[in-house]
Amino acid sequence: MHKPRYKYILAIIDFITILCSFYEARWLVIILDQNIPNRNYSNILGINFSFIIVSSLFSIIFPFLFQNNNLYKLNVFQNRSAQIAAIIKSLFHGIILLIVYSFTFKITNLVDSRALIVSIAVVSAINLVLIRVGLARLFFVKYSTHLSLARKVAIIGAGESGKLLAAKLAFEEILGIQLVGFIDDRYPTGTNIISGFYTLGDIEDLPIIKEKYDIEELIISIDTISYPDLLDLIDRCNELNYYVKLNSLMFDIIPRKLDTESYLDIPVVELTPIVNTKMNLLSKKIVDIIGACIGIIIFSPVFVIIASLIRLSSKGPILYKQIRIGKNGKPFMFYKFRSMKTAPIDDDVKRKDSMIEFMKKNKTIDSGSTKIINEERVTWIGKFLRKTSLDELPQLLNVLRGEMSLVGPRPCIPYEYENYDLWQKRRLSVTPGCTGLWQVSGRSNVSFNDSVVLDLYYINNMTPWLDLQLIIKTIPVMILGRGGK
């Protein structure tokens, strides 16, 4: 499964540009007679070996920062001001990271030379603007429709939304995209949908269409379709090695909550799965174990304080234990700090009935909350714990036991799982997590179906880099208590 070629080309250009900028900055500082401290480290051609390692390492890191700031999205790349702003933001984060790295590992020729750090930032900014915003963009604008950079695209769905998207792609000449036609079961092959664009076949013809027309990307833009049918269609397209994007109101929670790519002013959601290789999953497991151990050590004083306050707030155990459903429907014992008074049996029954109704009807309860709770049962310390999600800290024990991950979809209660539709059970095809995409995107302020859609998007795009971003974004969500209840 491959991303558009221009993204790989841009990443290579960025790597080379940053690497050259490091050496240009070093040369500039020397020319200006600034002293660069240099101890008796081994060197290559007179260049300090530690500088070679750092420059190479950060030349690899910067493209990931650019990816995080949307610099490989077509709408950002084609917009000069948006691209320059994203470059400056990425460089700021990168230079801060470089300074921290240099101090941590005591890289003297960087730590002791402020002129070199400033020079790297300035030279990198100038080079990126000249090469990326200037030359690369100019080349792309001039040749993308003629060279192999352009990718052939077909739209699945010849309804109103599909026609609108086609008109944008064809007549407003979005760069790097060559619209070939439509795929729709309702029209015979060869039907003229809009001026000059015809149906290429139906869904059953996808393998033949790919080979015959050399289609690389499919944009699903169907006006009326169920969640199960849509997900089955996405699976089928991915199995055929298409690059899949979606323009649908059913997934509109994603562009509302995340920075997604857009073709002109129409948001499209990327649904081509990241290949979860054994190395990728192994690295996630290692990060989970290390992160959980560090978290338990750092928060151990907090554990003691919270436990004491829970004892003072009401009678009952410190930890709340509950059976939850994990990966592939496997049950496990789930831990939280107790934030509520012990419930009578009929209260639990009411909560169960309310939650099932909420799931089935996908409605909004209590002004946007997706949590069904009895506010009268929440203790005074429990309100604070739930608002800041500190009640979730004991789940670090679940992470150490391998039942949960630091990042992933939330585990559900058995009766919830029993009432999931088949498509909704896909959210537990991976190990559940302590935090996840829907928690940092809205927590209680999203509907049930929207939370499932966000989880499915995470599963499709799951990487250690995305996990790191979500962990970092969880911190302000906890501090500010956004959406917690």
C-alpha cells in the first residue's frame, strides 16, 4: 500500500535540506569567527563525530515533525502562507528538541554555542522556504499534471456529493490529481455523469478497473450507505491495494476534530491502513511497559494522596474493579480509583438500560455527554478525579499485565459489547488503551457512533508516532479537564 509519490519525494527533499542546513550553519559560524567548542572526539574530515550523528538524527526527525504539522497534505503544500507557518512551527519544535537533546547528552559543540543553534534555525528556515515553498512548489504546479507525480483517481458514488467533488477536481484543476471517472452500481458502464466523465464500472469490477485504467486512488463519496456496508467497501478497496480516501457525512467527526487533508474546500479522510508489522507492534509493547513503569514511579505519591482522600470521602474500597472486554472480545479485570458511592442493584440496572438506549439510538444525553452516570452518587473527591481523569491511573497496572495499552480504544462493559452492532465491534480488534483519539478529541462531547468512528480511524492509522502525539495531547486534556464527567 503506497502513499502518493509526491509525499515521499517531499520527505526526501526535506531530509536533504535539513542535513545540508546543519553543515551550512556550522560553516557560517566558523566563517564569522565564532568559536565552536571541540573536545578530542573522533572526527571525520575534520568534522566532530557527535555533530555528524546529531545532524543525521535530526534530519530524520524533522520530516516526522513536518508530518505532524500537515506539511505533506496537498492543501497545505499548495498554500504558501499555510506552508510557511507550518515550517516555522515545526522548526520551533525541532530546535527546542535539539536543545534538550544536546543538554541531556552533553553535546558540547551544540550546548556551548548559541550562535550555532541560532544559525541552524535561521539557515533551515531560509532553505526550506526557498526549496520547498519556492522551487518544489513551482515544479509541482508546472509539471504535476504531466509527469508521473500525478495520480489517477476514481470516485465511488455518482450522487450529488460525488458530482460536486468531481466538479471541484476536474474544473478547478487541483494539482497532482487526474480524475478518470466514477464507479457506481446504479449506472451502466459508460454512462456520462458530468461533462466528459463516465462510469467505469460497478463495485464488482474494482479489480478490472484498477488494471485497465491504472487507478491509484479511490475517493468514496456515497450519499446514502450504512456503516457496515461502508466499512465493508473500505476493506474491499484496501484489499485491492487502492489508496482510499473518504468524503462522507458519516465520518465528518474526523475533519471536525482533526486536521485532515482537503481537496480545495472539501475535506477527505485517509483510510488506507498503516501496515502494522511485527516490529511496529513490538515497539508499541515495549513503549507500553516502559511508559507504565515510569508512570507508576512518577505518580506513586499521587496514588497515596488519592487513596487517602477516597478513604475520607466515603465508605468502600479504594479501587473500583470491573470486568471489561478487551482485544477480540476477551474479558479482563479493569481497575480505577473509586469515585462514586456504592450503588444499589436497581441503580446499576437503570444505568445499563440507559446506556443500551443511548448506544442503540446514538442520541445525545445531558447536553452532549456520552457517560451515563448518577451525579448524586459521585463523591466530592470523585468529581475532581473524573474531571481530570486521575481516576484512570490504576489502569497502568492493566498495561503492565498486557490487558491494555497506553493508547487505544477504550475497553467496554460486557453488556455494552453484547449490544454492539457487528461493525462497532471492530473497535476492539486491537488492545484497548488508557487514552485514545476520541478522548483527546472530545471525551464526553461526542456521540457513541462518533467515538467508534474515531477509534476505527486510530486503528487504521496506528503508529508509535501517533501514540506519542496522543499521549502528549492527553496531558492538557487532564489538566484542563476538558469533556470529563
